[in-house]
Amino acid sequence: ELYQKLTDYDIRFYMYELLKALDYCHSMGIMHRDVKPHNVMIDHQLRKLRLIDWGLAEFYHPSQEYNVRVASRYFKGPELLVDYQMYDYSLDMWSLGCMLASMVFQKEPFFHGQDNYDQLVRIAKVLGTDELFGYLRKYHIELDPRFKDLLGQQSRKRWEQFVQTENQHLVSPEALDLLDKLLRYDHQQRLTATEAMEHPYFYPVIKEQSLSNSENNMVSSGNTTTR
């Protein structure tokens, strides 16, 4: 319900707050592995956001194989759906990208698969099958034979194709560019949380926060002078 009420600036603001949480946990060596709307608590009046439910969280160690039975279906990265176990923090960035897409395009969830097989098909219908097969070749991933018939041949869609009258007020070139850099098959090509926070999509938020910080500093330095 809250999604429907959020303005363009609200979405930028809360996504930036969520990135702060992910940037912090990733810097501590932790993958959340279950980023989804139900695990993001927003107090809209106080404009506070919390990332909750760390039950699937895990420390990341390079070259370690992890369980692919994590994250909720609509937010599972392609790596989980093709049983690639050597994933990393970028899994959380895919999930965040799914949330951003559903907020901007007002389509919840954005990738709406009926099961894990169908979930990959839904992703392929947007990102294309050529890119998927390129990803599988790069990481020497053997695809479950059941996918062969299900996937077929899908061409990549342009993000602009999801823009409609109802959502166009939330869509901007920066939003589409950020989405494009998060929703990548190849986990190594996705923006990190730190990189995403520096994306032009968040410039209005960064500007607002730096203004409010400088105002607070002026107030506190004013108080010091009075004493």
C-alpha cells in the first residue's frame, strides 16, 4: 500500500536509505540474502527505514559455495535460479533492483514467477536469453535440462517499454539507468552498494541531506558560540 503513495523523491530517499544499510552490512562482511519489501520497515512520518529479518544472513568468504535456497522467489538473483553457489554481496543488489523496479513501474512484484523455473523465464523475458546463455558460458554453469523448453528464445526488452501513464511520473532516465546497472545476469557486473549510492538517481537526496547536515552544523556551532 505504501508503494502506491510514494512520490518520485520518496522512492529515491528510501532506496538510498536501504543502500546505506546494505553498504554497512556488506562492509562488515555480511550478505543479507533476503532483501524484499516485507523485510524493510518504513516509518513514513519519521522517514526512517530499517532492514530487518537477518535469519538468512551469512558471512561472505571468497570462493566459498553457499546454499542457493535463500531469498524469496520474486527477489532471487539469477545465480540462485541456475544453482550457482559461489555468489556474493551482489545477490542483495539484484533483490534491491527488483524492489526499485516494482516501485518505479508500480508493478509488484516486478518478476512474478509461479515457481523457481518460471521465475528465471520471467527474468529472461525482460533481459533476454542471449545474455543469459552468455552468463552461463562465462561461469561454466550447466543449465537444468527442464529450462531448455521453458526458456525458448527471448529478446531483451528496453526499460522504456514498462513506462505507462500510471507510472511515468516516477520514471526518469536516471532511474532506468540505475535499474539497468543493478538487474544484470552477471553478478560481477552489478553495481555495489557503494557505487549505487553515487549514482545520479540519488543526487537530489544527497543534495538534500548535505544541506540539512550543514544547517545542523550551523545550529550546533551557533549554540556553542552562545555559551
